Amino acid sequence: MGAAREYMRSRERVGAQEDHLKDLLLRGLSGDGVAYHAFLKALSAFLRAFLRGRLARVPDEVEDLVQETLLAIHNQRHTYDASQPLTAWMHAIARYKMIDFLRRRAGREAMNDPLSDDDELLAASDEEAREARRDLATLLERLPDRQRLPILHVKIQGLSVAETAKLTGLSESAVKIGVHRGLKALAAFVRK
Amino acid sequence: MKTDALIAMLATNAAPVEAGVLLRRYVLALGAGLAFAVLLMAVVLGVRPDLPEATRLPMFWVKVALPLSLLAIAIAGAVRLARPGVAIGRVPAALPVPVAAIWILSAAALVAADPGQRIAMLLGDSWLMCPLNIAMLSMPVFAGVFWAMRGLAPTRLALAGAFSGLLAGSAGALVYCLHCPEMAAPFIGTWYLLGMAIPAVAGALLGPRLLRW
């Protein structure tokens, strides 16, 4: 009895969270930046817990993967259909990115020496586990100017597309395309 | 870059997302791909001269129905596989239906035929070129649907590639019906299927490489 009631209550909680997140995302997709920020913030917390539970052996890579998955969800946000459960969509992306990460990692470890037991022990006690090891800001520097400058001005400094166009001499549509392609290219750098 | 900085960056000036991206990409891919395939067929192979008369024969429409039904199933599968978290459901279970139908027709035709005619019904005049031509005519749609899929987010890459390849193969076979003079069910049930299978297998093999994101 008690267990069943507890189960129903947790189902209701998940359902309420799903509705709340979905509302934020849909508002974000129609251009509400504040709602979109709140969506990504809440999503990152769920992702961190989800990935930490599944990547217990590599805790210091969890934050890298949280960032990679956030970037993927942002780049693929046009594939979300409002009639679809949001949890299924987010879960499928997180799972895909995690499997991709594990495959890459298995490939790397096959080439390099595997971690010794001592290293694993140290890694597990690392206080800085929430710092990403791979720095996206450094990867951003590697983008060509036509993508890097639009991202720098529009996404980091918060200038409008028109202001960025004036500043860089690019057309407004080139600025928009630069942001879009630059974030895709960033996701591709991360995968390598 | 800390995660909060990344979140701030992604949310800053995030442009509104246009609805209907999937539909637009597939309509464009299939429309342009089919147009190129028809052009390719007309230029390289030529439209069959007796096409108007052939369209009055039921067998012509049976021949068209096989790739057309597979095309419908492949589209249903591809658009589901293009979105994360959408189950493909019973779509693959529909695939054997048109195949079984053409094989039952083939068996009936072979049983009814004179034993000396059976090999001729199976091989026709073009058994070797048929699968190769279908594979060739599938190439424009193949390029189109892989472009469409690359702009979306498949998570089962080999399966998504296979359905994209089948979509291209069945579109190619559909266009090939405008050229091909063969009208025997055993021929269609063998060489058309083989021709459509070539891009489907190619898609399954290329999917993990081309569709990764």
C-alpha cells in the first residue's frame, strides 16, 4: 500500500516536472530567452545526476559530457515535436551522447595505456569534479572568424544580430548562419 | 568554460525555432531527388515507348504498387528515426507485407505457366541491368534523404541509414517503372527487390559514418 502510494506520488512529481520543463522549452523555442535559460539550467542539473549515476567510474568526465549534451540539445532543438513527451526526447539525446562518449573513450583507451588502479583512486577523490576538463572556450578559438565572431558578439557579448553585422561587416543572414554553423562545428570538435 | 557560462551563451539571443523543419527537409529531398531521377531515367534509359498502353494493364499497377508501398513504409520509418526518442513502433513489421504479396503473385504465375516458360518469366530480358539501373536511379534521392537526415538527429544510425536507403531505393524503382518493359511478377519480385535492397544495405553501412552528430 505505502509503496504503491509512494510510486504514484513520484510519478506525479515526474509528470509535473515534465510539464514545467516542456513549458519552458516551448517558450524558449518561440524566442523567450529567459525561459530558455531556465530550461537549460534545470536540464543541466538533471543531466548531471543522470550521467553521474551512469559514469561512476569516470566522475571527472561527467561535466564534459553534461556540456556536450547541452550543446547537442541546443543544436537539435528543432527536432523536438510538441506532441512528443519531452522526457523521451531528452533521454534519447543524453543516451546517444553517452554511448558515443563511451565508444570514443574505449577507442582512446585501446590506443593508450589503460589507467592504473592508483590513478582511478585519485580521480574518484577529485574535488574539482564539477569543472569540465575540456575547455569549450579554447575550442571556440579554433573556429574560423565567420563563425567565431558572430558567436562572440551575439552569444557571449549579447549584441543584436544587426549590431554584429555592422561591427563585422558581415550580412545579417551571414551572422545568423555563422552562429548556427559555429555551434554545430563546436559540437563536432568535441566529438573528436 | 564553466557549464553556467555555456548555458548563458546558448540562451543569449537564441533565435526562435521555425516549426516544420522535418517536413520541409523531406519534401525538398524527395521532390528534388525524384525530379533528378526522372531526368536521369529519361536521358540515360529512355521512357518505355508503349507507356500509355502499359498503364491500361493491371500488371503495370501491380509493378508500381510494390515500390510505392515500400516507399510509404520507408518514409514512415525514416521520419520516426530522424527524431530522438520517437519509437519506430510497428513500421518494420509492415515491410514483409508487400514482399509477401508480390511473392504470392509470383508463385501463382509460375505455377500457372508452362514449365518451359518459367525461367524466361524470372529472368526476362533485363535481369542483370534491372537492379543496377534501380540502384543508379536511387542515387539522387539517396543524396537527398541523407542530407535531410543529417539536419535532424537520428540516434539509431544503422537503422536510420537502412530506412533512408530503402526510401531512396523504392523511389528509384518507382521511376524505373517508367522505363522498364518487364511485366512478369516473378521478375518484379526478384530483381526489383534486389535493386531496392542495394541502396538499403548501402544506407545501413554508411549510416553510422554519415549520420553521426
